[in-house]
Amino acid sequence: MATLTPMMQQYLDIKGQYKDCILFFRLGDFYEMFFSDAETASKELEITLTGKDCGLDERAPMCGVPFHSADSYICRLINKGYKVAICEQIEDPAMAKGIVKRDVIRVVTPGTVTDSAMLDDKKNNYLMSLYKHKTYFGIAFVDITTGDFTSTSIALGNTESKLMDEIARFAPSEMVVNSEFLSDENLVKTLKKRFNLYISTIEDKYFEIGYSKEKLKSYFSDHEICENEFDIYINASGALLEYIEQTQKVNLDHIQSFNKYRIEEYMVLDVATRRNLELTETMREKNRKGSLLWVLDRTMTSMGGRTLRKWIEQPLINIYDIRDRHLAVNEFKDKFMVRMEVRELLKRVYDMERLMGKIVLGSANCRDLVSLKNSIGQIPYIKELLKDLNESLNKESNRNIDALADIFEIIDKAICDEPPVSVKEGGIIKEGYNEEVDKLKRASVDGKTWLVELENSEREKTGIKNLKVGFNKVFGYYLEVTKSYFSLVPPNYIRKQTLANCERFITEELKVIEDTVLGAEDKLVELEYQIFVEVRNKVAGEITRIKRTAKALAQVDVICSLAEVADRESYTMPEINNEDVIHITDGRHPVVEKMIDQGEFVPNDTYLNMSEDQIAIITGPNMAGKSTYMRQVALIVLMAQIGSFVPAKSAVIGIADRIFTRVGASDDLAAGQSTFMVEMSEVANILSNATSRSILILDEIGRGTSTYDGLSIAWSVIEHISDRKRIGARTLFATHYHELTELEGSIDGVKNYCISVEEKGEDIIFLRKIIRGGADNSYGIQVARLAGVPVPVINRAKEILKELEDADINKMEVRLKRAKKPIEGQIDVFSFNTQQINSDEVLNELKNIDVSTLTPLDALNVLYNLQKKANS
């Protein structure tokens, strides 16, 4: 009976512990993969699939990659959605009895990647833990490259919607979940489809509250773990730490602070709003260029870039925190020379957060330490520039920046300024730092001098002119003599190796030199590595100071970046208050104005409040700029609340607790949802979650269905929003339903605006200016002509339009009561002559309607259906 070889049995035993991973099994200079892993890896990496004798009747499928270039292959597998377990030898082969012991030293997953080549320097790579309990969720996020750790609980109302918003806020690359979550197939499917993240599992026992509390306490002090009635964030946090320990198999000392936050601390931005406003990437191409981040990011460091992204993803709602940021930005804006010098110094600062992550995780090399040292070298000059700043946030940054002179000294004295990449090849410790290292270096150098002298003296003694001293790893040092000089070889030469054209010999003197040189080199490499590890550990021990300094430098970088943008782009400092007014003068879209030629963008004013100017109904043709205008208002509010200056002549911003957008048309065929269904789902989310402090951006509500249905829905939505007992939010509402302009004067707070258009014969010119009043023409045919629709089609469209207008088909039978406010918030949309309703069916249906339970939308639909039946 065939049996597996010991090595292959070892492979299968280890693979059995990591069934969800591709196992990289170290054999010599290669990582090998076998069986199904080999078949998968060969296909995904496009490498040759071979076979290996494994003791069974058939050879085991096998492929492999060189260990020195494994990172690039691992990166490709991670990007394709796989996990990789790295298995190494854990004992010296020379000391091993039988098969060398091997074990997995680390598991690489999408959320635990630490290799800088696999990461975006200016974006956090979050790993998320999700604990589901009934309708409650506990969530936690960590970036293991920086040690940032944060969590919250979602326990009150619309929890699934809030969960989606938080996932969109952090954009994790991997999620660790409990079994109750996995049993909710619809939720799992929705998350995978929306966020394209990798879902991992861990045993439920690690999510249990008792275990999780103890795990958290082993990392953080008790006062950081603030429990309340909804403390399921603890379940998620403890399991997250356990998962990291299981995959990384090293200490996690760089995870030092536990940030428990409440969702209400920041402006709420749902998934659709983040997409529609293109905060960090464009909607279609997913490019950074064309996003708000692209406009605002002039940071000089990776740390600053990640911090700015967080600010954009998490706008503030605390007025005092916002004002502190504005004043700090304003100070740097006014002090041009200070800003320029600070930015020039920051340009030389490396990613101290991720460098410390590598140092603590034990993966840093000497060049990483030198990069940290060089970064610290800029700090005294930065502190000198910051000391004269007066604004509280800038003074706070300066206080939190530690000069770290002792860390600089430790690295500077020990590590060579230009060390090799590998830490196990020597040449990394400076002369004078360690006496034993210096002795071994001298012995190594002297030994090589002896070899040169020996070669010269042996040539003179023997007369062999081409005699030379050589070395290889198998035979060590040798004297090489070609065949033409064999007759001159002296008797004290001991033959060591015979080649085709020469012989290699050794002498007692050469053997002594070899023992000295090789012994010194081996000892030197080993000792230098030990010293490097000691230095690395000393630096790791100061992580609290270094991380605090890195975060302060990142904050300075962001404030300087925002000041630079404000100065270069002529942005102004907004006035922030807790009132309900949004008053923007000459506002501009921050992205669009940079994408077009200078001076072409037309600025516009905006005035909204929660009383007389609550809802602005905006009409006008396609391509006239309605969507751009509405988005620019939302972006200006958001920019103000992250602490940025804004593209406007002036801006007064009453704090918004959330921004909602419903912009553009899209469908979700994979989920069986039409464009109209997607639109209505987004509208439903807005109406369910908006508050009186929210800002609503609604574009073309109701366009995906028939005219009457669409108009009815749009009309009803406006009524619902305007009702202060329901929502009462500040709203920009763009529409092609010109009938909605009749709502001004009938619903309190509704005002009409339109995009001005200049007509020149059959041509139209979009003036891009928002003016009071409603549009009476959509200019659809003119826009079609501008878009290049063939002339015959345009001409025929004009004929059809004239026929429709003459027949009065295009006009709705709507007469509004001109009362200041309709009873119970309802509007009498259609006027009926009840004498015409003769049908018993219609009368019976009318009698059975419970008017007190009808929503505005239901009422409109019922009236419409009754009229159709009465006229039939």
C-alpha cells in the first residue's frame, strides 16, 4: 500500500490547519504548492504546473515561486481574493533529526497586508469585525499597518442601513464575521455585491462577551472599555484582536488605543451620497482624479494623505471642533513663508506610522530604521517653525510632536547610513558602536589581505604565474593551478578538486587563514543581526511617543494642505453656526472648476433655511447645470464641516447632521432592480432617515415611470419633506415636471428657481446661472440636436411636438387650489365633476376608502384610478 513521504505528510498536516489558504511551503530557495493549491496557483499566477513524487501512485501536482520574489506573487493572489499562509523552517537543518520542523509564521489576507508594495500609501487598509445579534450589530475596524483601532455598536432603528453607511465610511478590504451573520444570506449577498470585500470567519467562541472582554483588557486599560446597555462592540473588538493574533503570530504592541465612537459624532453620509458626490473616487472610472480628495490633497506625507481622507469621509458636526480647524487653516494660509518651509520639511518625512508598524511586527529592515531616523531629523526644524503659531489646534500639534532626539541617536550610532536590504548579510552596524563587531571586521579585512599576500608569495615560490586564490561555498578557499603548470606544484599542496582544465589545492597555511576569515565573517553577520534586533526592539519600545508624534505631523500636513488649496484656489473661510441658514455667495463646484479652463465656471448663489426658503425647486433643460449646481452646494457644506475653506465669495453654513443625494439614473440588473426601483429605494432611504437638520439633494425624482405616476410621486415627496412634523429639511429639488412650479405659494417654504437659457433662433445657449422663477420649456429637442441626433429625427420630433401641443395632449388636467396651505397637508390635484361618476363600482370604491390612513402618494394614485374608471 502506497504511503506518503514524510515531507508530504508534513505538508498535508499543516495544510489541514489552513484549509481556506493557499499554503506557501518553503523548500530551499522556493515556496512550493501542492495538490489543489498548486492547480489554483498555477492558473492564477500563470506559472508552470509540474509534479512531484509523494509516495502515492500518482505524482502530486506541484508549482513554486522563488522565495526572494514571493511578495509579488502573494500580492497577485491577494488581489484575486485569496488568503496565503507562509510556512517556513523553524529549526536549523544542521540540528534537525529527520524532517526539518516547519510551521506557518504568518497568514496574509486582504485585511492584514503589510507589504508597502501592496498598499496605497495614502489610504488605510482596514480589517473589519462584524458581530450580528438579532437586529443589532457590533463593529470594529483596525489598520494593522498603523495600529488604528476603532469600534461602535449599531443598536437603534434602521440598523442594516446604518451598517452599510459605516462600511462605506471605512471601506474595509476584509471582514471577519460570526455565524449568525453568515446565516443571513440576503445581508451577506448585499455586502459582497456593494463593497466587494473578502469575508472571513472565526469560531463563535471568540465573539462571546466574556472572552472578548478579557482580550480587550489584555490590550487596553479598563477605563477605555466603556460599557453600556448596547455593548456588543466589545464582542466584535475582542474577536478582531483574536483574528489578528491568529494570522500574524507576533505581538501587536502598536495597537495601543481603543477608540469607541458614536455614529452621531460625525455627519452621516450613506453609500449613495458618497458615490454621487465623488468624495474619494469618480463614480464611473473609480479614479482619484476628478474627486474631491483629488482637489484637496496637497499633503506631503503618506500619513497626512490618510488623515485627509479620514476628514473627508467623516465630516464633523461639533461646531467648536470645526472652527478650530478653520482657524488653524487660516493661520497657515496667512503665513505663507511658514507654510512653505513646513511643507518642504514634511516632504522629507517618511511614513512613520507604517514604519513603526513594521518595526513592532518584526518585519522592518535597516533601511526602514534609517528612514525613521531621517524623518526624526526634520522634527526639530518643524517644531521651531510651529512655536510662534497661536491658534489652538496648531499649538496642540506642536505640543504633541516629540523631538525624539534619543531615538535619532540610537539609530544614528548603530545603523549604517546606507545599509543593504537584507539584515542577515552583514554590513549594517557602524564602526565604533560595538567593540566585538569592530574586532571581527578587522579580522575579516585582515584575512582577505592575508589571502592576497599568500597568492603573491605562492606565485614567487612556485613559479606558477597564473596561480590564484579562489572561494566557493562547497569547498571554501583553494589554490587553483592550470594543467600547464602541474609540474611546478610543490609536494605540500593537498589536492581538493579536479576540473577539466585545472586542479584546486589547499595548504595548511591557507586552511588557517580560511578558518580565521570564514569564522570571523559568520560570527560578524550573526552578531550584527543580533545588534540590529536589539536596536529595533528599543525603537519599538518607544512606540507611544513615536505614534503620537506621527499623528501630530499628519495633522499639520493636512492643515497645511487645506491652507495651500485655499490660497491657490481663492477659497474663503466659511462662517459656521447652529442656525438653519445656508447662504452661499458666488459658490463654485470645487472639482468642475478645476477640470475646465480657468474663468469658464459660472458661480451661483444659494439661500436655504427651514422656514420661507426650505425647498428650492429647480427647473431647466438637460445639460444646463442643475446637477452640478446642487452637488456644489452639498460639497461646499461638506467641505466646511471637514474644516476646509470653500469655493465661494462668502458662505454661512448652518450645521448639517447628514447629507442625502438622489442623483442620476442607474440600475442593478444582478439584483433584479430596474432604474426606477433603485431610484425609489434611494428615495425611501432618504425619507426614512432624513431629519430637519439634513440637506437633501434630489434630482429628477419620478422620471423612471409614466408621466402621471412620476409627477404624483415627485409631488408627494415634496409635500412629505416640507412637513416639519415629518422632516422639514433644507432641500434642492431638480425636476423636469414644470407642473411642480405651481407648488410655490401653495406649500410653505417652496421657492422656484431655474437655469437661465438664451435662445438664438433654433439654437440655445446655457448661461449656467440660477435665477428665481420656473422654466416653461425643457428644450429637449434642442439638446438632442446639440448631442448629434440625426437631422431627420430632429425634424420629425418637431412635427410630432407641434401635433401634441395643438391637440393639448401634453398638458395635464391639473387645477390647484390657491389656498395658503391645504387641509391636512394634502393638495387637491385633480378637479372632478361628481355628476359624471355614475358607475356603482366607482361609488362603492369611493365609499370604502379610509381617508384618514392615506398618504399623499396613495391619495393621488386613488384619485387618478377613480378618474380613469369614471371616464371609461
